[in-house]
Amino acid sequence: MVNTSLGPEKQDPRDKIFGLLMEDMKANGVTVDEVDLVVLTHVHRD
């Protein structure tokens, strides 16, 4: 899995915790057991 680590709402204040990875995976029929590797491509907000 490739994850941008940015979350769905780029314009949120920097102190707000956000991200819907687990919910998005479930909505797309992907289970945690199916993921062997996660590549984070952008681990901070600009």
C-alpha cells in the first residue's frame, strides 16, 4: 500500500488530528491482514 500520510483535509489546522485510512480501507474492501507493507510518501503537512 502507498499512503501519502496527508489525510483527506489538507487545509486543516496543523494541530488537528485527521486521517481516515482504516475507514477508507474498510470501505474499499481491504482488510489489515491483506496489507504486508505500507510506504509513506509524505509524512508532514506543507
